[in-house]
Amino acid sequence: MKITVLTASPRPQGNTNQVTNVVVKELEALGHECKTYNLYEKEIHPCTACRKCQKNWETYECMFDDDVMEIYPEILKSELLILSTPIYSWYCTAPMKAMLDRLVYGLNKYYGEEKGPSLWAGTKVALISTCGYKVEKGMDLWEEGMKRYIKHSQLEYLGYLAERHKGYHLEFWDEEKEKRAQEFARKLGEKA
């Protein structure tokens, strides 16, 4: 299975990437091909809703010639898209939000003079996050927003893995988190 992983953590060695790296390593050990993009290292302009993307129903088009143009073809070739972000203020980080906005317009041809297709319909999506609150209060709003986004885009939701960090003075990583990350990867491999 071909998998695209979009990470949106400002800290390459941070909590979110620790979890994501274990998931990716496990998926690769199971024989899946993973390509990871750190969105903080990419130039991603925010969507302006100009609707240039709606003129061509065959492919992604945009007024911006930025790093999204490198990433979207990989998403279209993928069977699974993993979105990984820490939760700040009850939602994903800014680079992830900018990417999501660009993709929902560019890959869904719903917003022109006539309604067109979803170019990525059927792609499976899984979420990974870390947060400071209890998961059910830290992850819930992003998950709900993403469920609506996924349904709107005709994608398939496979679920999420979220881990809590109880405080900066405490160690984040432990064996239980590693086991949950490996198990999550195995479940994704089975569903895809």
C-alpha cells in the first residue's frame, strides 16, 4: 500500500513526531511504502478561495506555485493519507490547516459554475495527534472537524491515535505509547 504522511509539528524531535515515526516504521516493516512531508518545512500559502482550481476537473490547479504542487500528486497516488499534528487551541497547527484548506478546494471540484468530482474520493484517512488535555477533550474538536471534511470530500475515515502529554516537566514517551502506536499501524495496514 502507498501511504502519504503529512506531519505538522514545529519540533522535528517532538512528541507528535515520536508517535508518527513509530507508526511509519511499523507500516514500513509490514511492507507498506510511506512518504512523509513535514509541513513546517514547506512553503504553503493559505487558500484565498479564488476558485482557479475549479476550472480544470482533471487535476489540481492553483494560483500559488508553492510546495503543495509537489505534495498533491503523492496524495492522489496514495491509498492512505495520514495527518499528524499536535493540537494547539483545540485544533491542528497552522501549516496543517493551510494544507487542508488548499486540498479541499483543489481536489474537490464542487465550487465552480457546476459541481464536479472529488479527485481523491475513496482515499483512506487516519489521524495522529498529541495534546496536553485528556484525549477526549483535546482531540475531539479536530476529529469532529475532520470527520466532516472527510465525508464532504468522499474519503474514508479509519480512525485516530492520540496521546496525551501531562506536562513539560514529565517524560512523554513510554512503552505503552510505543505499543499503541505499533498496534494502530497494524490496524491501518489491515484496513487498507
